[in-house]
Amino acid sequence: MAWDQLDLPWYRTPEPAPVPSGKVRIVEQETAWKISGDGFSYTFDKEKGTLQFIRWQEKEMLQSPLQFNLWRAPVANEIDEWSSRNALSINWKEGYGQQVVTEAYSLGLDTLTRIPLAVEVTEVNGKVVVSVREICLMGSSTMEKKDLYIWGMQCNGFENMYTYTIAGDGEMTLLHKTLPQGRMPLWLPRIGLTMTLSKELEQVQWYGRGPQENYPDRKTGYKVGVYETTVSEMYEPYLIPQDHGLRTDNRWVKMKDQEGYGLMFTVNELFNFNAYPYTTENLTKATYTYQLQKQEGITFNLDYATTGVGCTARSVLNAYRVMPQGYTREVRIKPF
């Protein structure tokens, strides 16, 4: 008839694990840095600093680079026009209709331009550290009138600073700092990381809310626990293709293949994630379910924050607002 969960007051943070004794090697290639050790290797683009490949026990785990992400395919409530007046903003531009998601398209949240600023690879205390700084601009910069006499270029986006630390056992710790710059929208669909994993990593296990799909504004009916499913079973057959399958308040998530090999993701704060066999672009542009085309991989989104999918524009707008100080998260990626 009813249930409840509560935090146990005697929880203690685990003691730091001993420093792995394995040796990490750095190999400079023509266009990439290859960081490798016993059974693993990570490949970073030399110019952009993006993590391009993860190889563990002769298995390729990553099919597209790990990147900063703001976009999700709009949900049905965001493409309806009946509630759009509640989301009216000075950022709206002509040609994008009158929907809750109009502001996001007007500012170009779906088309980030990534500009690398610095990439540095060093060895510190037996570990390899890859430091990357980039600017992600939303949409395209255009000349606009600032006041009666002055015209100028408005650049809107986020400054990202990534520090990847790779240990001898293959575990990688990513310290990610992201700061908003310029004009921000009233709300963001999501903020975090996205990547395409190998299609073999179909098995999903997580410690968070479940077992069904749940979003920040409709999550309290889902118990926190350890659950298992598959990427195929996470699909929700909505009439209109849209973002789906989110799981909230997670401590960790494992993506693995039939043999038990895979990647484990943990974050120093609760996080959200979803995974699907389509590209986010396909989910965004498809009008009917028959237009969904499976890709040769799995889109995996790891969110520091995600908007809800509430029944009104107001509930969506209140679900998440941009924080002036940005976000800082420590993400651990452990191949197993």
C-alpha cells in the first residue's frame, strides 16, 4: 500500500584505495596521444584533446569521442504549442515556431561549436595527466545591435576544463569544470557528457532510482536500488520519438557486454543517465517511430543535471536554471 526510504546516518565515506602499482606509458603519435598500461589504452586527439578510444582487454569500448553536452531530443511537452507562451523569451528568433523548445533552437543548444584552446600531457607520481581547455559556443555568433549606437558580436557558450588522470590499473578520473559565458537561456535540456559506446555494451546495471524510466520532476515513486536491464529494454515506445529512458539519482552505472567486460561510471555527486541505440540527432528529427534508425553503437548520456518532463512549460522551466558558478564534477571511468 505504501513504502518509504531514508538515509542511514552511519554511512561513512570509503577509505581511499591504494595507489595502483602498474606502469602507465605515453606514446606520442602523429595525431594522437596514446596512454596505455597492462590490458588497457586510452587515445586522445592531439589537437582537440578529446578522448577518442578506450581499449580494454583487446576490446574497443568507445566509438565516438567523450564530449560536453547540453542537448536532448525534445519531449512531447516541449514541442507542444499550447503552453509555449509560458516559455516566451527575448531569445526567441523567427523561423523556429512557437514551442517551449523554441528558445533552445534559437540559441543553438543543439549545434555546439567546439574550439580547443590548450592540450597538455604530463606524468605525475606514476600517473598520466591530460589537461584540456576548450570553448563550446552555442549556435553561430552574429552581429546584433547592443544599443542605439553600438553593434557587436554576441558569443554564448561554456568554457570547459578537463583534467584526465590515468592510473596504472586503467582507472581514469576526469575532473570537469564548466563555466557559462555570455547569454544563457531560461533553461537547459541537460548538462553533462555524451559519447557513443560499442554496441556490444548492451547490458546495463545501475545503483539509483528504478527500475522504470524516471525524470527529476517525477522520480519520488521509484525506489533507490541496484537494477539490471538492457539498452533495448530501456526504449520507451512514445507515439512521438523523443528523449527517453532516463534514470536519476545514481551512484554508479555499469555498461557491459555478454562476457562481463565493460565500463563503470561513478560521479562524486548523484547523476542521471540514459542510453539508446539511436543518435540524438535521429531522435530529435524523427517525427514518427518508423523513422528511427539504429546506429552501430550506443548513445550514452551522463548528466550532472537534467530538466524534468512536466505537464506545463512552467514546471519544465523551474526544473533547472543555469548556475552562475557553473559545475564541477569528478567522473571516474573504470574498465572491468
